[in-house]
Amino acid sequence: MITLQHIRFLYEKFQDDLHTVRKEQRELRLTNPGMRTQLDDLEAEITYLLMRDEQPATVVEIGSLHGWSTSWILRALRDNGTGALVTHDLIGDARRHVPADLAEGRWTFVPGDARETLRGHRYDIDHLLVDAAHTASFARWFTGELFPTVRAGATVSVHDVFHGRRPWPVSEGRVVLSWLARNRTGYFTVSRLAAARVNRELVELKQQLGLLSPVHDGRDDPMLFFRMP
């Protein structure tokens, strides 16, 4: 299970690389003023840190919007010196924003509805990030059909679960939490509202490490992380 103690360790272990990547991401925003950046700083950094630690061979991303999460992932794979990312999305705007040097040799963009493009896939998924249609019906698809194809122990992250202390009653987040409960699987979040103490402790750690200056202006950090049972 992903724990606060482990995340603290990763911040300290990779702090020098994280300084560099945060600077690169800040420059990416400045040179792409129209870029919508959907991951907040803590959840983006934790995504990067987990991938640095786990060194995934194959990462699958569902939903990329303008490529903000995509570029964080690709920087982790670059810094690992190994791994490939496959992004599935209906909209191809990410291809206009992701730097070519990050994409070359490690990124494949698959246009279309993931429910179709991932049907019968042959990926050996080491890390799955889901940030697409935030509906209960879409969540029933990925928990019911995609999750069983992800190898045990792989990291899975689902965005926009905890914008409040708990998900809405009929929502993607509620479906995911119900799936986790049925499978007796714990999760980790740094949501400012759902996990206030965890959020506060990591903010304090980032201040100690000189990593507190914002890259992104969002502070909700609603992503949920878990290991596939």
C-alpha cells in the first residue's frame, strides 16, 4: 500500500531531480499560456515520484487534455532512462503541447474512446492513470473491464475523486471507492479536504526541501492512488 511515510521518503530521495522537473514544468506553462493544467502540484509530483521509484515499463494514461499530466509522466520516464507511455483520449490537444524531445521514442497517442481503443489490449500495464469522463458509467467500465487486465501490484491513480471530504453519491469516485472496498484494497490521497493532515505534512516537508513555490495554482489535489490487488 502507498503510505505517507513512503511518499516522504521519495520526496527526500528524488528532491534534486524534482527541483529540475518543477522548473521545466513551470517553463512549459509559461511558453504555452493556453495550456490547461489539470493536475495540482502534490498529485503531479507524487505521480512523478512513484514512477521514478517503480520504473514502469508501460504506463497507460486515459485522458490527457492538453498534456500536463502527460509531460509529468514523460519526464519521469526520461529520468528513469526507460519506459513508454501510451495515452488514450478523444481529443488530441496534448500533441500540440507536449515537448517533442519528451515525446520522441517514449510516447504513443491513441485517439478515440478508451472503451473502444483499449478493448482487448495487450499492454502489460505497470501504471494506470485515469483522468477522463468523470461519470459513474465510465467508472463502471474501467473498474469492471479494464481493472481486471492490470497486473497485480501495479499503481493505479484516478483523478478528481476528492474535491470534497468525500465523493458525490452518484459519481466516478463513489464507484471507485466501492470497488476498492469490495476488493479490500486501501488507497492514498493528499486531498486538501479529504486528507487534511497528510496534505499539511507534505506541504511542510516541501517547504523544508525548498519545493514549496507553486508550479500550478490548484490546491485541491483530488487524486486517489492505490496498488492493484
